[in-house]
Amino acid sequence: MQEQTVRFKQVDVFTSVPFKGNPLAVVFDADGLDTAQMQAIAQWTNLSETTFLLKPTDPSADYRVRIFTTQGELPFAGHPTLGTAHAWREAGNQPKQSGRLVQQCAAGLIELTQEDSARNVWAFAAPPARVTPLAQSEYGALAEAMRSDAIDYTAQPCAIDNGPQWLVVRMKSAAAVLALDPDAAALRRVGQTVGALGLAAYGPHDASGPATFELRCLMMGGGLGLGEDPVTGSANAAVAGLLTEQNARPGVQYTVRQGTALGRTGDVYVRYDDATGKTWIGGASVTIIDGTFRLP
């Protein structure tokens, strides 16, 4: 019986330096795989996400992708979107329109654009999101769960559902973000009141700092798993959208550093295009492993 293999890449996203971003496994030629096989592969890679490239069913899309965590399938996620686009292009595929890609996924059609060809920076258009403010009656429980008195309540904490479900909380400073050591069980209880599965805590750097904001993403269990995510596209999209909602944008574009607490140096770029109403979340990607994947 002939052994079955598919093409495979492992890429590092939101960085141009290997091992400093967020890793992603990308499996090509996945049309012959069923959901159970995809989930088994995602559990084996043991990465935050594994994506599977398939032929598009929408004629306007360049490719279709399914996105799996070790726990289940996601309709959309940011770093898998950028990493998959990088792997697809690097494999020799050509987009239907130069400098632009359309990804088909469970959340619909996601547009990507080339922001900086020299630095290999691409960005995705943030998908629509549902915003659910956290009740003020939960503020005390939130502070206790986060073990912090540095929450900036001038920006109301909100749950943002853009595929994953994030509880977005603004802190008074980047240092306060880096100092967080929350009570995971208590934070999960607060998150459940608004349907959030992860905490996205962000705070401003000084004007001379390495980025506009520092961000950390701490998981509460469920479909997002547990632990801290190194660099997170969907959470950055959630923060960017909430900044617009709360009239708190720092400008037409800004940068985010993420992964510092894990020894990473994730570099995220955010740009608002008010002419089209789109918010672009971008970063570079670099391939670490390139080869084939053996199937059982």
C-alpha cells in the first residue's frame, strides 16, 4: 500500500526573525482529509493553530482554509490567516489580483493586501465583530481575577467576538500589562458572563517605547485552550475595532508588541482606512520547516 503524504510548512507569523513570532502549521492539498483527520493532525502538531488548504468553492476566493486548534475548529483567526497566505504564496501560487488575496473560511471571505513588499508584510481586513460590554457590576471581580489595580476603566472592558471571543481590557501602561499574573479560574468566571474565552489586555508604551501598545492574550479554556498566546491577529483586530468604537484611536496607524512575556518579539501593524471603512492587521512571516506530512 502506497504511503500518503501531503505538503507541509511550519511558519512563524508576526516576525521576520525565526522563533520570535507565533508558529503555525500549514497542511496543503487537504481536500481529501475529513474533519476527524484534520483535528487529529492539529492535536499532534500541538500548536495553537493548524490550517488546512483546500480548493475554494467561491469563485472570488484564491483558496479556502480550515483552521483548527488542538481543541476544535475556529471560523477565523488572525495569525493563521497571515501565515497561511504566506505559505500559499511561497509555494508558487499566484493570486488572482496582484498584491491582493481573498481567503475563504468559515467566517466568510477575508481580504488580504500587501502592505510592504520589501519586508514581506501582508495584512488582513478585520472581519465584522460583535461587541458586548462587561457589566460594571463585574468590575470588582475582574480586578480581583486580574490581580491588578491598573485597569483603565475610561475604556470600558468589552467582549469582542470576531471568530474567537476576547475580553478586551485596557491597562494604564505597558508595564502593567507585563506585570499581569491573573487567577485563571476567577478570570474564566468573569469571561463567561460575556461569552469570552480569552483575555486581551493591552496598555500604552511611552512615546519612546518599542511600539504604541503592549498586548498579552491569556486563554480561559474552551475552544482557545489555556496558557498565553505569543502573537494574536484576531485579538489585535478586536482591540483595533474597540479603539474605533470608543473613539480612542492613537492615529491612522499604530504598532503593537506582543509575546514579550514569552521571550518573543511579535511585531503587529494596524492601519485604519476610513475611505473604505476597513481596518488592516498586518505583519511579516517567515518559513521555519518546509517538507511533507505523512498521513496514517
